[in-house]
Amino acid sequence: MLVALCLLLFSCVGAVVGAVVDTTIEVAKVPFKVAGAAVDLAVPDDDDD
């Protein structure tokens, strides 16, 4: 029984850590997305087809 409780606890902690890592990665991507959008607005496309 104690082993099962330990496994449940570790799996729960693992899920929380995984969610935190995923959130951190997404937050780290935001400045690059914003910078890319700003560059797209600042540099006009010369697509005159």
C-alpha cells in the first residue's frame, strides 16, 4: 500500500513538473513571436505579382 501511495505521489509530482516546464517554454516563446510580428509590420512585403 505504501509503495502504491509513493508511486501516485511521484506521478502527480511528475505531472505538475511537466506542466510547469511546458508553461515555461511557452512563456519563453512569447518575446520571439512578438518580435517576429513587429518585424513583419515594420518591413513591408514587396510582393507585387
